[in-house]
Amino acid sequence: MQIEPFGLERWFAAYEHEADIMLAESGIRSLPASRFDTDPGDLGYVIPTDGDPEFRAAVADRYDRDPEEVLFTVGTQEANFLAFLSILEDERSHAVVVTPTYQALHAVPDAFGDVTKVSLEPPNWELDVDAVAEAIRPETDVIVLNNPNNPTGRYHSLETVEALYDLAEDNDAYLLCDEVYRLLAENPLPPVASLGEHGLSTTSLTKAYGLAGTRFGWLVGDRDVIEAAWTWKDYTTISPSIFGQHVAKQALGEQEDAILEENRTLAAEHRATVREFVDDHGLEWYDPVGVNGFVTVPDGFENGTEFCRTVVEEESVVLAPGDLFGFPGYFRIGFGLPTDELEEGLERVGRVIS
């Protein structure tokens, strides 16, 4: 098995450590640990290693699923990885992946089997469900969606998601949806795992809750997939973080409503700030859901990489080149960071454009 280098992470590795402002961060600003009880007791493994049974039952209720259909993981990245390991059994396995998207959602299944990409089309990044249908083969095991989408911020409608689910069901495949930004929407769609046996949902506390450091996520869906993923997990991280699970119980419990209200408000205010910046500088974007925007590269720059390299080298602000998502005429901007950093970062980027 071979996997391509993770371009976005390599870009961050080259520039993030020395830069003043990280304006490519894809999540909401981090919450302080002081907001939570951080004493989980003895520092052992989480037992059983798929997560506390009572807590899994509480999460399962959110999806109209059984506790045995939930696996707690170390972030969404592991949830997706284990799902692909469990679904794609050999090199003949096939996945249809909606792009542009987070690289792991196409690079990992491509390393295990074969991938057909179906691209969203700018400027509105609409998904052609018929194109997905045409990409399906007899050996297709999974359709992969990220909703709301990273990097474009496109939130596909329930009608579109249900159409994809029907395609998966009709072809005895799964619809796997990475839903890390779902709860930043004012009116979140039902999770894909709640649509039926062919739906798989992955998510974590990272993007909507501002708790990336907990490294706590989960995979929800068909019991056979969950059982297989748990078997693989015994060879990866064994159990989720005991700190992560401890904080997650609070974040998904008594603090959840307040956290999500604060974060949705912050995202909306910052979206308006970036929208004004985009308009003032003659750029274009699709008004996004979540905390990422995909913005056209300013005139005078060959592509996103040239523009983003100029910005970081001249103004010490990190942006993400659209080239890394297959669209060199764009760059990704994250606006979930603290307000003062966002405003300072936009001012610096503006100097490069001007």
C-alpha cells in the first residue's frame, strides 16, 4: 500500500510554526481547559476500548442507533480511516468521492482500493447527483461526502443527501459523510447515519465545539462496519483518550447548548467580516456554512500557491492554496480564529492584494 503525501499538512509544516497568524485554520477558536472539569480520575485506558457504554448509548440516541453502532475514536481522522479499512476489503474495492474535499477522504481509499472523484462545480459548488450515479461501478463499496464541505463551505441540501443515500442503498454500498461542520449550521440537517442502514457518519469535537485538543470523535453506522472498525482500532490507538471522553461528556451534556450558540454566533460574525473583505478587494466566494471560505486568487498572481506563499513570506500569515484541493485559482481562508487575529490577518492580506 502506498499513500500520497498530505499536501495541506506539508504546507502547514513548512510555514505554520514561524508565522504570526494562522488564517488557514479550519476549525473554530479553541475553548480554554478551565471551562471544564479536567480530572478524569485514574489515567488508564478507556474500558471497553470502543468507549464508555453509557456514553456511547447517549451518542447513539442522536442518530437513532444502538450503542453497538457507535465507536469512539481519536478524532474524525481516525473514524474515517477505520471506516475505510473496514469497508474497502481489497484492491478491487471502489469508492466514489465528492471533491474538492479534505485530502484524507480521497487519498486513504485510493491507497486501499480505487477512487473515482466527482467534482463540485464553481462558483456555487453544486453537486451533480447524476454524475455520482454514473461513477458507480458494480464493485463500488462507498460514496464519500463532506457536508458542509471543506474547503468551499457548500452545505448540500437534504434532498441531495437523500439522493446520494438512495444511490448507495440501491447499489448495496454505504454513504459515508464527514459531518465535522454540521453543528455550525443554524439549521443542521439530520446526520447521514440516521437515514438508514447504509448511512455512516463521522465527526468529532474539533470543528463545531472548539475542542481539537481532546482528540475525541466517533463513527456511527452499520453494526458490521463498527465491529470491523473496532477490530482495527485495537491495532491503532486501542482506546480513545480518557481526557477526551471525560471532556466530551461535558461538552455534549450540560455545556452543549451554550458552546454551540457561542460558536455559531462567532462564525456568523466572522463570516460577515470576511464577506466584506472579499467584496472590498474585488474577489469572489460562495457564502459558506462553517468556518472555511474558498476565495478566488487576486489578479497578478499565477495561482493559489504563488499568492499564499507571497502572503506568508511578506506578511507572516498562513493561507491554504487552492492547488492543494485541485483548484489553483482559489485559496482557502479560515475565519474561526479569535476576532483580533482575524482582523489583523485580513489587514495584512489586504496589503499584499493592494
